[in-house]
Amino acid sequence: QISVTLEEELDFIRNYLDLEKFRFNDRFAYEIENDNAENLKIQVPRMLIHSFVENAVKHGLKPMKKDGMLKINICNDGNKVNIEITDNGIGRKAAKQLDTNSTGKGLVIVEQMIETYNQLNGTKIHYTISNGEDDMGNIAGTVVRLYIPKS
């Protein structure tokens, strides 16, 4: 099954995050906010959101000693649903310098997954990745924005 409901994907993500929090001795917390219950019914590619969440934990939050935060914000935007995944981790540049064991294939696989899903379903899912900022304007963490058209 190539797609699941957003609700199913979020359930899987909650289970994953609860395990990782336990594994890392509660060095991070997470929040999931949704502005419309109808959003939970949309179909999304299986593991798409999870892939970005896993990257945030693995590369951004894991190196932190405490006070990590991951937020998933889901907003209804007319004919699409916007999903923002934000972490206050060490940032992409620092993570790249630290992580010498990474294959770097994660985003390539995500892009292939989105391309295949879009072709099979006639949709135009896309995403952006940018640096997050702290209150002083310094790079802090990563922001992923997913744009998923409603069927």
C-alpha cells in the first residue's frame, strides 16, 4: 500500500517519537498540532512525513544534550494541506560535519517516493527545507514544509 491516511501516518510517528524519547532519556519533546480534523482523512505517501521526522531526530536532536523540540504543525490551506516539521536541533550544516556515517541517500529516496506517488495519483506534492532560526536570528534547527493537495 503506497498511501495511508494522515491519521495513520501520525499514529506511526507518535509511536516512533515515544520510543526515541525513551531511548534518548527524554532529551527532546514533541508537539503535533492540527487545525482541522478533516485533514486527518487525506491520503499521504506512506512514510513520507516519518522520513523527515526521523531525519530531524537522527541528525538534529540526537546530538543535543537536552531541551530538544520537534513540532509538527498541520494547516488546512484551501485545496491543500500544509505540514510543517520544525526542530530546534543543531542545524543541517553542523549535522553534516558530525555525521560521517550518513549515506546522504535519504532525501534522494524521498524525492523518488514523491515523484512516483505524484505520477501514480496525478498529484503535485512538493516540499521545501530551510534553516530554522532562534530569537536572535542565528541558525537553529531545520524547517521542512510539505504541501499536499487534497484529492
